[in-house]
Amino acid sequence: MLKIANQTFNSRLLLGTGKYPSFEIQKEAVRVSEAEILTFAVRRMNIFEESQPNFLEQLDLTNYKLLPNTAGAKTAEEAVRIAKLAKASGLCDMIKVEVIGCNKSLLPDPVETLKASEILLEEGFIVLPYTSDDVVLAKRLEDLGVHAIMPGASPIGSGKGILNPLNLKFIIEQSSVPVIIDAGIGSPKDAAYAMELGADAVLLNTAVSDSKDPVKMALAMKMAIEAGRLGFEAGRIKEKEYGEASSPMQGMVSS
């Protein structure tokens, strides 16, 4: 099971809830994915305005753990303010720290992410920071006491898949907290690969919501993540330079 802080989950798929064609498609995609953790941008929701449409009203929230994120924050101070807003609304004390440092690439700001994570940990939050695939930064965040590391596979929403598997593998091998691959996943193949590298979970949104059939893609991602995890646990064969017969050569009947 996936364990984050003192909470455990059966599903290793964390699903974003933005940009779906409709609430109905979103709800069905969430259902077939069997995701137990749903993430959303606090700044894009009118959580205090009852007259505004709210996807949370479409779901039985007793079945899900909510993971608000601080998307839109450019500084640690903004991220902390957004996190406190989410907590004040009674949504959750678990927060995905997202502080963007580059408007073009949407890559996270390492300095502000560290700062925001440290402040929120002191405030008693369960902190899951979104980072680049920087091995040293991941270690620094873990040393602070964060509850999971969330390195990106590639830029947010790019669909480019895993660009730097070596760095992700280094982060996974050195981490004693869950590593959740976040951002850039484009297809079930990418999700399975992330799990085969040893990741504890995958968070994705655009790969499902922007696909031609979000419901089918949500199901495909669920199955890919399960297959990738089983493959990692089973242990793949070593690669060889040349072919090797799968049947023993000894005892063959001579022609």
C-alpha cells in the first residue's frame, strides 16, 4: 500500500481534477481510475462561494483524500497563504507545494519551494513538494522533513513523458519517503515506466483530461500503474548483448 505520513492508500494513482470537458466526464474518469487522492488548484476554485459550480459537490468525499495544491504561487509567501486558505476551508491538512519559477517552462522554483515547505512543516501541514528532477534538491527537501517528494517527469502538461530516468532513479534510490512522479506524463507507457523505475505513485491530470476519451484513459492509466508496480516488484531480467535461447539446448533430439 502507498503510505504518506500516517495515512495509507490502495491506489498508487493520484488524479488531478482540472480541465475536463464536463463534470459528468470528470466524475466518471475519477470513478474508473479508482484513485483515492484527488488534487486541485485552490486558486482556481471558489471554495467560499456557494453559488459557483464546484466539482467537489459531484463526488462522495468520504471516498477520497483531497490534496489541494498551491498552483499559481510565485513565492513561498504566496504558497503558504494559499495552503492556509485551503486548511481554513476545512478541505485538508495535506498540501502539494507548487511554486513556479519560470513562466515559459513552468518549472518549479527550488529556493521558494524549499522555503515554503519549511514554513508549512512548522505549521503542521503534511507537505508534498513538486520539484524538478534535481537529486540534491530532493535530498534537501527530505532532510527538511517533507512527507513525499514529487519530481516532474517533464514540464507540466507537456506530455513528453520521462526525460531523465537516471535522475529519477537516483532520487528514488536515495529517498526514505514516497516518491511520486508528477507532471509531464503523456501516456500509459510513461506511467508504467515511472513505476518500473521504482516510484511509489504517479500524479497526473492533463494526460487524462485532455485525451480524446478521458474515461478510457483514466482506466488505462490505472492499469498501467498497477502493471508497472508489479513489474518493479517482480524484477526484470538483465539486458544481454546477444540473444539467449529460452529453452535449454541440452538433451535436444539430433536431426
